[in-house]
Amino acid sequence: MRRNIASFRLRTFVFVALAFGCESSVDPRRGASAIVLDRGGAQGANVGSVVPVAPVVKVVDGGGKPMAGVRVNFAIASGGGTITGASVNTDDNGLAGLGSWTIGSVGENQLTASVLGIDPLTISAVGRCIAGGTLAIDATAAGNLSSTDCRFGNGEFVDRYSFTTVSQRAVRFSQTSVSVNSFLELQGLTNVVAFNDDGSATTDNSAFKVLLTAGTYDVHASSFGTAESGAYTVSATAAPENEAGCEIVFAMPGVETVQTLATDDCTDTEFRYDGLLVYLHAGRTYTFNMTSVVFDTYLELLIHGTQTRVAANDDISAANTNARITFKPIESGFYLLVASNALVTGRGTYTLTIQ
């Protein structure tokens, strides 16, 4: 997913485009309840190439039984690209398969599967540059943005580096250049994990810290402006998991980390807090746990950019002062998890898990 809005620095949301074709031979309003993905999720392909598995969805009724003869319409939602076989009826097993899906741009590409009268299903795939280098921990790579490079949807040149970690760890990624206004992005299996335009108010270089789970990630070195060219360096360095001071850190679902709430952390009136930005997918259920044996914990979840609070918790129960949020977003995008104290005197270590 790239800058389809005025400034990707602030927020990233999924805008779903609905497309309806001919009427189904079966009235979908009589029993059709949901569309679920049968196969073809969590995959990717080089830009301009077809994904290995064309997505197949299943239409079910309120009891979870497959429905035959229901018209399903597929449509591109983001990333560009093309599809074939966009409108098809479900078979006797309730299945409807897309003909093919050609990836349109670097990063997250999305399409929707829609049935008249019920909520559409969003399916994601990752677009990658054809060629890429490798970036190791505590190493630096030099590159050059040019017109022969891969491009984002808005025309920004981009180079791809592969980064792998075999265990959970905190990493700081940086991009520096005297030629371009750096834009650095980390892409996971299905979505953007972290991004930054300016590492500070006084530099056009980019940097961010992220808590990663084991896996392989794409590091995209690019520019904030369209078609900027020039030399740069990109690096990955080991960082401590505990975040001292007030820096917003990116995190992956699946991490469990020990942090410390201290007097030099971010402050909201008299309360201290640590902030983590996490990409959440619409329709999935996430659980955030904050536990401590030394202070009364407090959790909040905000929409990044608007800072709208969507969930909060002080105590799991009357007998438990730990905090827990269970949340199912209706929009995919970045959310700010705020780990804080219920009492202004609360300080010390705590454990945070994102499941």
C-alpha cells in the first residue's frame, strides 16, 4: 500500500470499491450470509506478474453451509493491476474462483469479492520489485534511485532489499541521502509494517524502529517525491526492545515484549505512556494484553492520524488490575496502541503481548 492519500505519513486506510454485475440466478438475500476466502490469500508476485494462486471464495448461509448459484463479483480495490473472470456464479460447493490477478504496484494490492446484500471480502497480495539486494542486521547497503528502477503506483522509484530474522527482535532501519527526500518502508507478507518520511524535523533522512516477529521482510528504499533520483544508503541495526524516551515504535502482531514505564516516557497530562503503531486487518480479531506486578496497567487503542479512541481497558476484572483489549477492526490500517498507567504514580516494568 502506498501514498494514495495526501500524506502516507499520517494514516493508511483501505477504501473498498464495490462492483456488482448481473443478478444471481439465486436471490442472495435469501440465505446468503457471508463470503469467506477458500484459497489464494497471503501471497505475492512481482509487479506485472500473475499471483501464483487465483483467489477462490466461498459463499455460505447463516448456518455456514455453502450456497450454489450465487453471483460473485471481483474488483480491484487498490494497487492497480488487472483481473480476468471478474464475475462468476458459485458452484455446488459454494465456491467461486477468479480467473487471474495481475499485480499492479509495489506493496499491498487489494481486490474485493462482493455479493449483493452482504458485506464484501477484501483479499490482499503483495507486489514486489523483480530484482532486490539483501540487507543484514548491523549492515549498510548503498544504492541509487533511477528511472530503470521499480516504481510505486505514484511514480516514485524504489529499490527492494530482503531482510530476514529467525526470531523476534527490535531493529532500527534507516535511509540517508543528500540527493533525495528519503522515504523508507518495511513490507511484510500482506501489508506495510512500518514507514517513515523524515527521521526528524531537521532532516530529509528516514528512520524507524520496529518490533519484528521471525520472518522475511522487504525493505523499500524510495523517495517521498515522484521520480526523484540519486544515491542513498540504507541500514538495519539491532535495537533494544525496551523503548527509552518518547518515540513511537512500530510492532508486529505476534510479539511479546517486556517494557518499562518511566519518567522520561511520553506524557499525557500527568500520565506516562509508550506508543506502538500496529497494522490491523479489517475483520480479524486481535487481543492486546498488558500485565505488571508493580503497577496498575491501562491500555488504549486509537486510529492513527485521527487519534480517535476505538477501545480502552483498565482492569480485566474486579480482581485483576492488568489490562486487556479485544478488538475487531472494520477498517484496515495503522492503529496506535497506548500502554499506560491507571494511576499517575504507576511506574516500572510490564509485559505487552499482541495476538
